[in-house]
Amino acid sequence: MVHHSYAEYRALEDESPTKHEFLDGEIYAMAGGTPDHAALAATVIRILGSQLHPGCRVFTSDLRVRISATGLSTYPDAAVICGRSARAEDDAMAVTNPTVIVEVTSPSAEAYDRGAKLRHFQQLSSAREILIVSHTEPRLTLHRREGGSWSTIEAVAGQTLTFESVGANMAVDDVYREALEDAPR
């Protein structure tokens, strides 16, 4: 197996129409999402963005996040940064200080999103809340940093989550207003 330098990864990202993750010298192509995936991400961005106070901005999946503690560079489905973005020392196009991170699951990456990738995101000292949006059912999972540990809050139809770090609320019914077309039946 060929190991790549981070400089090689950055060069690939500058030229490739496909996004890639980087970890431990390996470069992984990120699969494109389904229409439901795209719609859920857009809805979450709209809901969060409409409530943010000045100084906080919501970003799309075009924002590369670098987690120095673990070496992962990836593109979450959405992120919120409050204040100026901090850039990675080895990558001026990657930020290191999201306050809120959002991942919409997919059939191929759900276990990764809820497991290893979540643990990577939890290593970001700036991260206060990480939202996992289910692609199969109306369910939001919010992981919140409380002191030195993380708690998990699940919300289903009829319930609302509060993002304490940015003062926003998100009703599950608002996220899943339209029926999921791609969910397993």
C-alpha cells in the first residue's frame, strides 16, 4: 500500500473534482450523496444559518476540516464557526476550529460517521456539539461536550434539539418535513 504525504493530498484536492479524506498517509475518495442526503444537509444548514448570531457562520461540505490531534482531514456535511476561522498550519484551506459539526449518514458510511469519525471530531478542542442526522428515519443525535466529557441527546419526530453552543433550536419535524425518498422500505 502506498503512503502519501499531506502535501500530495493537498495537491490532489486542488486538482480533483472528487473530495477525499486523508488519514495516516491514506487518501480515501468520498462518495457522492443521495438526493435525500443533499436535501437533509441543505435543510440543516438553512435552519442553523437562520438562527446564528453575528460572528458565527455556517459552512457547507466544501469546507475542509483538519483534526491535528488525529491527522484526519475531511469534509463534514456542515459546520459552524464562531469568530474567525483558524487554519491548519500545514493547510491554509483547512480549518481547525468548528464549534458545531454536522454529518448526515448514508448507507455506506453510517457506522463510520457514528463511530470513528465522531471520535475524530471529538478531538477538536473547539467542537462543542456534533450532530448526526439519520438518512433512514426522522432521528437527530446530538453529541455535546460538557466539561471534559461528551453526552448524547437523541431526538425523534415531535421533539426539538437545542444547540447550546450557538443558541439555535432544531425541530426534527422541520428537518424531515419532506418524506425520505431513499430510505429503505
